[in-house]
Amino acid sequence: METLEKDFKGTKISGFLALFIIIVVLAASIWSFSLGYIPLVFIAIFFIFLSSLAILGFMIVEPNEARVMVFFGKYKGTITDNGFLWVNPFYNKKKVTLRARNLDVPPIKVNDKVGNPIMIGSVLVWKVKDTYKAMFDIDTSSITGITAGAVNNYIQFSNRMQAYENFVKIQSDAALRQVAGMYAYDNNESKDGDVTLRSDNGEISEKLEEELNSRLAIAGIEVIEARINYLAYAAEIASVMLRRQQADAIIAAREKIVEGAVSMVQLALDKLLKEGIVELDEERKAAMVSNLLVVLCADEAAQPIVNAGTLHQ
């Protein structure tokens, strides 16, 4: 991701040192004011005003947090150093969090590669990578409240985070629709070797991450991980697809039963021939095979009929 972010090169000192200097200046100004000498009084008032203005330059930067510095509408850099700091009070210090955030995209209805309507949802982990793009390339004017003081700063920060989340959510829906349309739901209507949404081996997740990163790069946002966490047929075809899956399961079970029955019949014939218990001609072998297959493949238990006559009756 090409970044437009740069480090802040302006004056930046420890907040504790700045606080000590302000206290000393205030104390000296108050002492000068108490002397009653007119020139000193004006000088003291001037320094008291400067000290009051300098208080606005204090800020606290927490871990995984940044401050975007704007000087009368011009971007001057980003501060990522943690601690209690002081800068020029005329800088607008916009707070941006760099912490990873989760987004659970609710299931949406899309069409897969073969046109089946499905419900698909995802979960992703994202964070701000480029503070310049995140601050200046996303419009938050439509949801910004108008208040005053520190409350205004907090509300503006909350609104920016809401704007990021809304932007990521909308782009996530679009990326999920794009990726879901590139793969079939399962192998019923595709080749056995093809990757499907149900048999994802990591390819779909990687594709989803690439699609999201390409869409969110404009806002300076990076997707760390994206996974499909919900997948189902849409309600209008769910019952039909369920019956088809049940039919496929029954067919697979029947194939397994027949395969096993044929093996057992072959084993029985070979055993009779090897042990010399009885010699059967082709017609009797066919009858025995038919009877054994009926017994082994029937859904219900067979009702035996005991033949008390001769071999041929």
C-alpha cells in the first residue's frame, strides 16, 4: 500500500518539561503583577495570556494511537510516539486509533457461480495503516456533531471511527458479492477438483483479503484477516437443495451397500468352490447370487423359506 503518511518534524517536547516551564512563567508573572509597576503589569498579563494559550498544546498519545497534526488546514505529519507531549497550541491534533478492530458482516443474499441464490457472511480484522488517507480521504461531515471543547473532540473521534466502520462494511459487502460470484456453492454443479465455497482450503479467504485490501487502500485501511463465517442456501431453494443432498446421500449409501454385497457373494462362491461343499452349475449360481443380493441389499429383513426337498427342488 502506497502511503502518504509522514512523521511530524515540528517542535515537540515532553509535556512534563512544558508544564514546569509554564508553572515557572506563571509564578514569575504573578510576582511581577503583585509589584504594581505598570510596565511589569502589562508584561505579566502578556505572559499569563501566553501561558493560558500554551496549555492547549498538551496531549497524551497512548500505545497504538496516533495524532495527525494539522496547522491551519495544512497536514504537517503524524505523531506516533507514546507519552505526555506538548506541541504548538495552534496545531489541530486529530486522534486516530491504530488498534485492530473486528467487523462481523451480516449474511447477505448473493448468486454463486452457477446462479444459485445463497446466504453468505464474513468476519474480518482490520486496522488503520495510513493515517493521512484515513483522516482526509473519508468524508465524515455528514455525521459530525457540533459541540464545543473536549466533548467536541471526543464526538469527532467517535464519528470518524463510525465513518471508518461504515466504509469498511459497505466495501466488505461489495467484495463478498464479488468473491462469492466466482465460486460454486458445492461440487454438485461443478467439477470435483474445483474449489467451492463449502470446500474452501484457504484460496477463497486469500481472494477475499486481496479484494478487500484493493478496495480499502484508498482509505488507508489494511485487512489483516478475512474469513467466511456463514454459508447456506437461500430460503427459497433450501428445501429443494436439502432433498437433493438427501438423494445424493441415499445414492452413495446404496452404492456402498451394493459394492459390499457383491464382495460378499463373490466370497461365498469362492469359499463353496474351494472347500468343495457343493458344486453349482451356472443356473444355480445365478439363483444363489440373486437370493444373496436380495437378502444383503433389502431394506427389511428377508423372510427365509426352508427347502426340505432335493437339490433341484
